[in-house]
Amino acid sequence: MNNVGTPVSIDQEYCPYKCDKKVPSRVKISDVTFDDIRGTSSSKVAVKLRCSSGSPCENVGLSNINLVYKGSDGAATSECANVKPKLTGQLVPPACQLSSA
């Protein structure tokens, strides 16, 4: 990755328009692995796993991630919701430390 915005991303809350967020997505995301991803992120949130509260993600794996944020306002971060990923290997930024599931 070279200066990519949110290089690792599952975002079931994404909506570019005015959306009704009262009803969570019922789409089930499962069996996804992000492995051996390295480089730079143009966004502070380099790892975003925001799954639906109505159908949380299952069997999501993060392994050997090394992403550096190129901005001046701190290190890269991760955001996670409604997912309990399987974490292995080196993980930069630390993944899902402030997650809700």
C-alpha cells in the first residue's frame, strides 16, 4: 500500500447520503482475512472493521499488518465494531483495542 485511505476496511455503516441508520444491515460478512498488508495510510484510521449490529461479522482475520500513517497528528489507529477478529502476527496499528462487539 502506498498512501492509501483506510487500507484495511469493512464498513457496513458507510453511507454517502442521508441514510436511515435506525435499521442495521442484515448482510452477513464472514470468512474474510487480511494478511501480509504493509505500507502507508493517508488516513489516521488505517484499519476499520465496522460491522452491522444486526448481523455481526464472523471469522474475520487480521495477520501481519504493518501500516504507517503519514500525517502529523499521531500514529495510525484502528476502529472496530460488532466483530471479534482473529489476530495473529505483527499488527501495526494494534487492532481492535477499543472495539465493541
